[in-house]
Amino acid sequence: MNYNELLSLQSHLKTFKTIHKAKRIDDNTVILRFDKEFEYGFIMNRGNSNVYKTKQGTFLQNYNAPFDNLLEQLATNSKIISVDIVSNDRVLRFTLQSKNSYKTQTIYLQFEFTGKFTNIIILNEDETIIEALRHIDSSKSFRVIRPNIKLIPLIPRAQKTDTAYIDIENILTQNYENTQKSKIDNVRHKLLSSMLTKQKSLKKILISMPQIEELENESIINNLYGTIVLSNLNKITPYSLKFDTFDFEGNPISIQLPKDISVNKMGNYFFNKAKKAKKRALHIYIQKENINGKLDFLDTTINLIQNAKDYEQLSFFIPQKSSQKKSKSIDENLNLVWIENYKVYIGRNKNENKTLLEISKSNDIWMHIRDVSSSHVIIKTDKQNVPSSVIKNAAQLCVEYSSKNAGDYIVDYTKRKFVKPAGEANVFYTNYDSIFIRKEGIEIRT
């Protein structure tokens, strides 16, 4: 943001009386909500800072660093005393009357759009630093930015001002559109790269998996080897790595012997290999079915990411860290998305649907497409009231992951305690509400 735009922004922001909400929404962006309804984002990237105007939205990330806690504590619900430009530089300062449960005090909230040292600084009335977005030590700048240190003032600059009219409202709106497009493109690229890597890995595993016939043949051969070895124990020299003999039909045969296994245990070694191959042959279709299910789920996810219209839709698929070890292990084995910081699990098949019923708690929300075989979806509530927007988005995902076909669907949802398993993945449920969901487009997979 250049100096003349900042002057126009200063004049514009002077029309507001209060900061209703102050919150960091990503690593370098702080949202200020003025007079309860006007929302502005301050992007404080080094060398690429900007301000945009946006509509009120849900805060999708929660930051808890000392800066964030003090920003919310001191600036939220504060009265704006003045909005000033500091030292004729690209520094915008809010003088605020801050109220909390202890006292009323005057603070400064300072946005420094100064290239390399772009920063947000919270100061008390005597200009001692309370906290800052970025701490800067003496090895990097003559102005040390750390809590409890007096802020060295900037040297006033001579600026050329342009008297031409600047449509700051239009600039702020355009900044938002550009920011959102860039943000969406970057997030989309990262998510797609991750999903395509997983897809490639799963396909590689699927291709490398043996056929049932190969495993059955391996079992037969190892049984034969075990029987021959047991019949010829007295002929096998200890520490030999190969045994040349004849099979039971008189044909010559060469058996590769295992290392570090005594001769009298070699028969069991081959019989155990035969059992494992036979067991794997019996269950290989389950493994393939599971991998194909994962690939099917990834196909849908990739399609949703490619066609997401805004950041909120993309945010469903951004991984978030779980604080509990037990929760981490569960999350690794299930399909998890995040909607407005609520965990949402999506069953991929009847086994996963059953698992979701088992791990969910009585006040979690369960949902399913009415009269259709579909994914079960569980919203973890932690005994909180779930916003209607979360219900709607979760229901949309329930439809997207359950059906290939466009059309209108009814998704029923209720608390988990009103859902009773009825064999396999079938259930009976009561006390439910319904939501109508439309799936747009054509089939997403062939």
C-alpha cells in the first residue's frame, strides 16, 4: 500500500467509532471488525502488505500466541479515539480506549507497512511495546521490537502527496478479490499436490500387489519344499544355502535354504511361508477393495478441490493437528475433514460406517442420505451446539461422497444416541431433522 492510498485509508477509517473484533486469521493477516459490521483485513507480509475490505465471515483458524491473546484482549470492543499517520511514513496508528474486566486504558495499535520490517505493534500510552506480530532484535534493525521495550520513533520522512481522487473503497474491494484469488490458487495447488501424491502411491501399491493365483502357487510350492526338506533332513548339510535333490515324481529340484535356521526347523519355515501365502490369497481381495475405496474417495476429494469456488470449501481439506494421541490414531485410519473447526468423519464403506458408529459419542451428529445406501457422516460436537452452516456443508459432503449422479437428495441427521445399529451397517434412527441438498454437475467418475 503506497503512502497516498494510506492517507485515503486513514480518512476512511476515521468514520468508525469502535473496533468490535480484532483477530489474526492467518500467519500474517489480522481482521478488524469496525462498528460490529464492517470488516477489514490487514495483510502484513514483508514487502507485500495490503488492506482489503470483506464481508463478515467465519474465522477458520485459531491463533493463541501471546500477540493474539493480547490483540483480542486489548483491541476487541475498544473505542477509537483517533486514526493517525506516524512520522509521514507508511505507518497507521489507532489510538484506542481499551476496556477489560480490570480497567480502562489507552493503547496504540500500530500497523507498519514498511517493507522489510512490516509489523503490527501494540503499545501502551507511554509507547512501551506490549507485544508485536514480529519480534526484531538489534542485529537486524536499530529499532528493537520486543515486549517491555520503549519503541524508538521513526525518522519523519518527506512525502510527495497526490491530490488526485483515490477511490479507496474500490481499491479495498479489488484488493480482497486479488487476495482471495491468490490464496485460493495457492491452497488449491498445495492440496492437489498432496492428494495426487497419495493417489500415485496407492496406485503403485495396487499394481504391485500379487494376484490370487500367484499366492496360491506360492503356497503350494512352499508346502512341497517343506515336505521334501522333512523327508531329507539327514541329507542336508548344516549352514547350506541350497539343497539339490529330486521331488516325489523323480524330477530334479533345487531348494534355496534360509540363513540362520537350524536344519531341524527348516520344514516349519517353509510350512509357515505356505500358510501366510494361503492366508494372504484368501484376503487379498479385501486389501484391494480397501485401496480401491481409498482411490475412489481421493477421486471425489480431488474433484471437490478442483471445483471449489471459495476458500471455505477448500478449508475442509486442510489438515489440522489433533492434540490428543488417541484422537490422532483414530484420525489416521478414517476420512476426516474440518468444517469451521469441527471434525467431520466420512465413512467410505459399510465397515467404516460401522466404525464411525462405534467411535462416536451420544451427542455427536450422525447423518445419512434418506432411502439411499450412502456414506455415514459424523460431526464431532464436543457437546457444543453445531452451527447450521456446518450441518449444511457436512450434508453436502455426505451427498458428494455417496453418489456420482447430480440431483436432489434428502439428508437426515440426528444425535448419535438416537441411532441404533441393525446388523451390518444398517441402522434405525429417530428424532431426526432433514436438509435438502442439490448435487450439481454430471458424473464425476467413470
